[in-house]
Amino acid sequence: MKLITPSHAIPVHIISGFLGAGKTTLLKHLLSQKPEGEVWAVLMNEFGQIGVDQQLLPQDQGYAVKELLGGCLCCSSQMPMQMALSRLLSETQPDRLFIEPTGLGHPAQLLEQLTEPHWQPHLNMRALVTVIDGSRLHDSDWSKQNLYADQLKAAQIVTVSHVDVMTDADKLALFALQKEYRPYQQIWLNLPIEELTLTDVDLAFTGTSRKIQPLLQIQRNLSSTEAMPEIKQLPYHYVETAQGYSVAGWKMPKRWVFDFYDLLDVLCEQKNWLRIKGIFNTNAGWKSFNFNPEQFNYQSAEESIDNRLEIIYQQSKEWLEFESQLMNCRVDDTK
């Protein structure tokens, strides 16, 4: 399908958030601020096969709403999303576009798709907004899920819904959450949704640069003339930079098993970091680690889809020695 778009790149807003956080409520409120004479478009994604949210949005002249049903446009095959978005842009020629992925989606993956060279002449990405339900922040089983954390980490702007019914426990949890994510220098909007304006969220997308590479031990064995292997599966190492901070990360297969006490020693011995977060399959069961300079927290965790570790830092660092120590903690038979 040939893509026909206006002569300029249109502003695009991604409104993400976990299930029931209030994404559609925020979207309806933003749509109500459309200037007369403009055409705004909405691409919504429902995980199931029956769309409901589309019926909740304005159907008046000046709005074009399209739903993509079944699966997740963030992480499933890109083709349905590419076709739906191309058709929406070609048919409606919108002045502004809003995208609401399913609450089960990973917005960072959607951002990766929409910032590819193919889309750059057509889409002017704005700050990614993640909505969190302030009334559920006291529930750690809810807020500590990997998907919840992935959505929050991807956010450039975080807006808190249901602030009028937050308990003292919710407020304390919000303070702790803001402190935890301070290295990402996000903008937190704690206003009621009905008081937010388009200006509050219409900020330029600053982006996060992620460089995915083979494990450092593999890189060390490559000659200077060899091309870096393309990474399509675990394990891999990545470096992510944003707002003056860097994250060194590792994702490894879930079948890898690590000695718990050896791993704990390696993590505790690190220096000059701002935060260490990880989840590992250990010989003592699945364990999560959440270190900050004031507190080293670790606890039993639910089974994860992989072993993963992230270290936030500001100073440049060579990670090969650390990775070697990390790999030496493995105790599985396939080592």
C-alpha cells in the first residue's frame, strides 16, 4: 500500500498504561480539545477480538477512529499495524494522531517501530505518556509486575489517574515510585485528568538510544575485521542512554540458573552505580534484586520470561570484567 501523507510530519502521541489505568479517559479528554477545522485520528489496539473502546470515543465530524483487534501492535507482527496506520493516514490526512496500545502492550517496542526511517518523514513523535492508577499504587503485586515496570520505564511523561481517591498508602507508594524512577528524569503530572491540557503532553519526543550487542565475552573474541553479529535472540547485552544517564543491561535465557549467594556477592561488590535491578533464576528459586545506594533489597519472585539485569550509572565503565563475574555465577548443566 502506497503511503500518502501531508507535506509535513504530523504530531503523534502514544497514550500507554496498564489495564484499567485510565488511558481512554485521558484520550477522550485530549480529543475534546481539538481546534475547530482540524482532523484528528486515533489508532486503538484491543488485545481481544471485540472492540469496545472505539464506541466510547467521539464519533463527530473531525475525528477518525480505527481499531486494531487481536494481539498487541507493540510486539506482534508489525505488518497489521503498518497497514492499519498507513490506511488511516492515507484516508483521513489527519492534523494529529493518537495511538492507544493495549494495556498488555510494551510501548517501547511500538516506539522502535514508529521511529524507523520509513516513518520519520511522516510522523513527528511526541513525548510518550504512561497513565498509572494512583488508587492501586499500594498494591505491590500490581505495581511490581514486569509489564507495569516496562510501561513506566518507557514513559517520558507519567500522569496519575484517580488522584482524588488515593489513600495515604497510595501517596507513600507514589513518592517511592517517583524516587525509584528519578534517574530517568520523567515528568510526573499528578493533576486530575480533567485538568490536563494538550500543552501538558505535547512535548517533543527525546528518545532513548539503545544499542543491542552480543555478550561482551563474545565481542572480545571477534577480530577487528569481523562484523558485529545481528542479535535476534537471547542472550544479549545492551547499553541504553537517555537524559545524561546510561543503563548497562543483560537479558539471558530463563533456563540459565545462577548460584544465589555468588550472584548476590557480585552485585553487592559493584561501585559507582545509581541503581541495580534484576530478576534471576537461581538455585534458591527466582529472585528479584532492587538496589539503591541506601538499601539493598532482594526477595523471592514469580517466574520470569528471562533472566535480566540493569545497572544505571553516569560514569563511563568497562563492563567485561563484571560480565565475566556474572557468567561465573552460572550453575546450570548447559554452562
